[in-house]
Amino acid sequence: MTVEPQPLIVVSDVEASSRWYQAVLGLESGHGGWEYERLVAPGGDFILQLHATATTHDHPGLFDAARPPGANGVALWFRTDDFEDAVSRARAAGAEVFEGPLFNERAGHHELWLHDPDGYVVVVASRPA
């Protein structure tokens, strides 16, 4: 049996968030549009879905306007083969870095902690040393 994650987050501006994730993580658009985006890694592997707050496409419980996107308790964690390149991309994109780059001794890898445009915590991590 194979199980693959297909995370979906609700964002205030799908196109702006798509550009941010493309710039910071080096992803590519796999769908595009103002309501929905599917982001893929170079080569096509599925990574992340972005969905507009303005429409939920009848997905019950997808978004509650009384609670802000990016609320506490969620971290989007991405592992990369080229951590230094990811740090450079994040800096070039003007991403809001709030921790790192640092070496997490317990995990044995490097980490960069960011906020995306909607306030979600995004962690970019190297492969373990």
C-alpha cells in the first residue's frame, strides 16, 4: 500500500501564494488560477495545494472565516537536497525568516523557519547529515 501526502492550505490570494512558494521552494505551477493551485516539484511530483478563501467548492469544514489562515498548530515542513540554495531563494524572495538558518542537533539537519504570506509556518530542512 502506498500513501502520499497531498496537503491543501487555504490562502487569501492563491496567485500570490503560488508565486511565493515557487520563488522560495523552487516549485512549479501544476494548475494555476485564482481559486486553486497545485504546486509540483521540477519533474512533476505533487507537493502542495492552495485553495482560495473566497470559494470552498463545497468542501465542508475547509475554511472558517472566523479563524485566520495560518493559525497556530500547523507547520508545513519541506525537505530539500540543496539547503543552501533554498536559503538563497528565500532571501532573494524577501521571505520573512523568523528562525535560522540553524542546525537542529536532535534531528541532525539544518532548518530555516519562515512565514508564508498568510502566516503559515514553513520550515525548509536539509536531509539529515
